[in-house]
Amino acid sequence: MSLSIQTNQQIKTVAFNLPKKKNPVTIDMLVGLKQVLAESQTDGTRVLILTGEGGNFSAGADLSGGAMDERFGNVTQYLQTYINPVVLAMRNSNLPIIAKVQGVCVGIGFSLALACDMVFAEKTATFSQIFSKIGLATDGGGGFFMPRLMGYHKAFELVTQAAMLTATQGQELGFVNKVFDTAEELEAQTAQTALHFSQAASVAIGLIKQNLNKGLNSTLEETLAQEAVNQGLCFQTEDFAEGVMAFLEKRKAVFKGK
């Protein structure tokens, strides 16, 4: 199976699972990931972790069939059918999504990591929008995320040169949240952060994600309008009532995502 899926206490870990090939992104993976994202909206999942098996996140698109691969007879249709819906589902999901990155994270693999809400990386991880190296432009949202993270001019430089970036450089440029010296430290911190989200006020977290996405792509006036609506929704939740009561009673809130 090209995806492995594990669930533990409302934390769902989804891993690209073709380790011998460094986890190239296949149609099966994309179909499976889209299904997981849809199911996770209603099955009690409160946080997703996206990673790769075997010490690598993803080597990008599966090009094993060469330039004449029948999948790429109409690459525009391929992207519109398989890639774009997954990226949109990740950004539109009300769940926090953490990318846990080891090894190579390039091409569409990198774009999928950028579509996550947080990126944790082992120190030895490497990142690249590698497309131009084989005569391709960006896809999977690389042209959207990169200039917003680091500005147009730096993004143009790194993408057109297919620059290979270290995890530390990724942190400096703003697309990696934290860098860890060892795989064990990466695993522990990812698990700790996922546990935090699984116990947080999940309705509020989902609406915060909506607000930040709105702020990224809209005017201040439009963002203020959405914040007003979403805050009204939060005030109606059981989690808000519990949060206020816990504050008054000077105890830790126990949120139920309601």
C-alpha cells in the first residue's frame, strides 16, 4: 500500500509508503490522501501528521515511467484531477496538519509539506522546488506558498535555480517551524505538538486556521468580517463555556471539540 495510516487518540498519522524509491508521489497516494482528508473531517480526528516512511518525506513526482508516461499525456488534467484537490483539501480542512520531514522533500513533496500548517524537520532534511532542474514550472501550490513565505525576489531565485535547502535554511526562510538534531527528537516533538492539538479547543483551532488563510489572501476589512462571524461561532461552543469555567476555577480546561 502506497500510504500507511495510523490513528492514536484522535491523532492520525499518514505516511507516504514507497521507501525504496524515497516515496515518490503516485496517483494512489493522492487518491488515498484525499480520502483520508475527507474522512478525518467527521471521524473524530483532531490533528493530522503527514510524513514519509524509511527516512525520507518524498522525492516528488513519480517519474519512473519517463516523459512519455501515459499519466502525463494531459498533465493539466492530471494536476487538476489529482494534485490540486488534495492541496485545497489540506488548506480548507479545519484540522491542523503537521509535516514531519526527514531526508528528501522535493518537488510536489515539498509543495505538499508547504500546504501543511506546521513543518518540523530533522536537521539532515533537504528541501527544493526542484522542477526547473528537469525543465518544469512549479505545481502543487509552490508558486503560491513560496513568495508569500519569503517574498517574490527570494522565491524567484530559489525556484528558478532549483536550490537545495537545508532544514536550517528552511527555518530561516520561514517554511520550517522547528529543526531537530535527531530523528528521535523530531518524533518526540511532533508527538507532543500533536497531543496539544488533540486536547485543544478544536473548533477554535479550525476557525483560527480559516481566519489566517483569509488574512493571507484578503483585505483587512474582509478578514475582520470573517473574524467577527467565527468568533460568534466560538462563543456558542461548549469548549468556550468550559474554557471560561476552567479559567475562573483556576484549572486546566478539558475541551471536547464541541
